[in-house]
Amino acid sequence: MSGESLLSGMKAKIDAEKVQQKFDMTSYETAYYACRPTFFAFLAKYLLCFTVLVVHLLFWWVNTSNGLNDDANGFAKFAFWLVDFLGMTGFVFFMLIVTWVNRFMNWSSSGGWYTVSLLIVTFTPALFVLDDIVATILGWFGSEFDGVIPFNWDESWYLLLGVAYFVFLTTLTIWYSRSFYYGVSDKAVYLKKDFMLNHTMHKIDMVDIDNMKLSQPWYGRILGFGTLNMLTGSGFGVRERTVSMSAGGVADIAASATDDTGFIKKILKSFFFIIKLQRTREEMNTSEPEDCMFGIRNPSEVYKLINELKEAIRNQSTTAQGTGQHVPSQEPVPVQAAPVEEAPAETLDGLDTDMNLE
């Protein structure tokens, strides 16, 4: 496909006037492309939501069933016994593992919002137990406090909470995925985000784009989507996330184990250190949808489109230089000096008279 046919074909797929208004483009720009991330671009987040549901269903099934048949294999029997033996402690343990793995892998669902949400999901059953313990202790001192939570914990809560959290996290993920908009004009690339009360807009001029990176995972090639990163001279497009284990961090944990701090404090300190642990990743950023064209359809065509527009700008600049076209400079207008008035000349008659008098 030639450059002209690619530009015309991409432009025909959009309403150029609406795209210009959406991204507040100037009247000197021509819109060529606009899109959103695809549904499958956030597959990791949807799998995380599904994992939360599966863990809840597992503990609900184990705690409400009568056991496995004799034909079940040894691993299934062991897993069933382990879940039944650990009870609520096992649920908290399983969810902490899910939270830690998701945080450590440092992928698109490893941000602060999802980590906090997973911690809330993890400790929700423990709130029922804590509420009962507080009510019991206060009852020893004659208090009539019955607890904040008006319901007692029952095994059916695993099912109810699992479905509720799954619906909530999935709805939040869909809302989040639909809050990004990308546009391309003949002058710039636009990255826009409108999520809750958060609004951001990036405008990357074509002349400032030094390099581009097209990334497509194996499932992205199958489903037809990918991510396009743009790198500029100012460093936009590169993000280093290095919240990982370091020698200093390990030394601090080891030192705290030998001082006089309490055991519970050491455990809590180690817990928060492990939760915050992430693998180091330093590359052109592909995990933040507000900093790149994340999970777009037919990314190779968009890659070619931006290259064609950059080449068109380069050709226009070369042509203008070759023909000697330039913007005439404004030379200052010379200031005219005011005319000097000449003194009136004396007449010859007056001079002759003066000479005769002498």
C-alpha cells in the first residue's frame, strides 16, 4: 500500500471533525486516526478478577460439601484436606500469594489500585472474626456492644463475597479500559485519559518522535492487537520501575531481626516489604495506557501511518530548504532625524554698513 492510499484509507475510517473536537486539535491539523484500547488488551486484569472468584468458590465448595469421592486422586484429596484444615487462615494465605505474585510480576495489573483492592479482598473475612473478638472482650466488661457488622460469619459468605468482588473488580476494569482515547493528526499524536476525576492529555509532536516500538504478545498476534510506544528526546516513553529487592533492603531486614524490636513488628515489617517487592523492569514503557497507544487494533497500520506522516513533514522541510523558501525577517524601519533649522543668513547690505562704520 502506497503512502497516499494509506493516509486516505485511514482518514476515511473516522469522522475527522469529531476527532479534532475530541482532542482539541488546531484548525491547522488534519485528523487521520482515532481509537481506544481493545477489550483483550486488559486480559491480565480480567484474569485477576476471575482468580479472585475462583479462590472464593474453592473455599465455599470445600466448607459446604461432604468431601470427595473415593475415586478422586491423591492430589485432589490433599488439596481438599488442606483447604478444609486451614479454614479462614488458608483463605487469607492464598489471597496473599495472589496479591504478592500480581505485585511482583510488575505487569499491567500491578498498580496501586489493584494491590489495595486485593488486600481488602484478602482481609474481609478476617473482619468478621475481629468484630466478634472485640464484641466478646467488651462483653466481659459489661458492655452491650454487639459489633459493627450486623451479620455473623457463615461459609456462604465465601460465595456472596466472591461474586460481589468479581462484579465490582470487573466493572472497574471495564470502566478503566474505556477511559483511554488515542488520536493521530498530521502534526501530532494525542494520548487522552478520563478516569473518575483523573484527566490527562499528552500531545507528542511528530517532529519530536525519535523512535517507536511496536509490541505484540503471542495472544496479541492471534487476537489482532498490540501496543505502540513513542520515544522522544525529552525521555517521554521510557519509565523505569525498580521497586525490587536490593542488597540494602535485605541488609535492613536482617539487621532488624537482631535488634530489640518486637517479634510482631518484625513480622509486619517483613510483610510490607514483601508486598511491595517487584521485579526490576527498565525499558520503553508498555504497561501504562496513558503513556502509549496501548492494546490498539491493527498496530502495524498505525505504525506505518505515523511513519508516513513523519516522512511527509520531513519532505516538506527539505523542499522548503531546497527552493530557498523562508519567512522574510522584519527589518527595523530607520528612524528619520528631525531636520535642523538653519540660521537666517545676514544680508550683504548689513555687512557693508558695519564695515563703513568702522
